[in-house]
Amino acid sequence: MGMCKHCPFAFTEESELAQNTGCLPDPHDIIQMKRETGHTWSCHENDNIKCQGFIQHVKEFNRDGKFDDIDFSKGGILSFSVWEKYGLGAAHYAADMRGK
């Protein structure tokens, strides 16, 4: 399963446009969301799966322990749809509730 061309971790013209217009967060923000909430960003095309671009990015660039604190086996999924409509707080809450 690979990333889509609009994925923030694809670093394509399409993904940059989506980030610059506020439709998607940038990679740094997604990494910070994981660190702050413990939950993994969802694919923006399917809220039920973790963003494959994010997972691939962490695996590829985990040099010198840069991402050792990121564990994809822990936490729920931060829904793109909830984040887009209501913000990070609501997405975090929804991920917490979904896991119960």
C-alpha cells in the first residue's frame, strides 16, 4: 500500500498545493500531532487507515533516533475528516473514543 499523490509526505506539487491552501497539514505538523496525541494521522482518502506516507517517511528517515519516539502500533487514528471540519482537539477526542 503506497501513498497517494496528495499525501503531505509525497512532496509533490499536488501535496504542496493542498498544504498551502490549508486542506492538509504539512509533514512537520503531522509528526507533532503523533507526538502530542499518541495517535497516527489517517489517510485523507480513508479515515479508517493510517497514512502510509507518514509511516514510510518515518521508516526511511529514522536516522540517529530522530523518530524513535514514534510507535505506530500504539494509539488510534486521527481522522482527516474530523480534523478538517472541527480541528485537532476534536480529532484527538474522536480517536480516543474510537479506541474504547
